[in-house]
Amino acid sequence: MMGADYYETAEQIASNLAREKPHLGIGRNCRIRRAIIDKNTRIGDGSTLSPDGKPDGTYAGGAVVIRDGILVVPKGALIPPGTVV
């Protein structure tokens, strides 16, 4: 997992909450297996991400890619809360 290039201000966090946009980073109660998570991503609370049993391709509206049994969340991706891949 990569980090983030910046911290969000209190105003940005409040704006994200009002728009139901996940915070920068990984939300609460997420389950993630065999994954590479690039920087500046937003993974919403309660998401489950795993490449197990899935063919290579794109998932979650293009926010997730599976290649050779590894799940990749590209730089700057936004994964809504409760997403299951």
C-alpha cells in the first residue's frame, strides 16, 4: 500500500462527508486480500476487495484491476462504501 501525497484539511473532510465521498485512505471494516493499493486512493467503509476466483479484468466501474491474480487499485481511485470485488 502506498501512502498519500497530502493531508486533507478539516474543511475538505467536512466537504467529503457532505458529498458522501470516502476519506483519503482505507475506510473502517474493510477486507482486502492480495492487493496493491496505489497512492491517493479512497476506499469506503465496509468494502471487500479480493482477486480470488475472478478472471483478469476491470471491476467496480474501472476503479479496480485484476491481473495475474493480484488486485490493483490505481492511483487516485475512489471506491464507494460497501463495494465488493
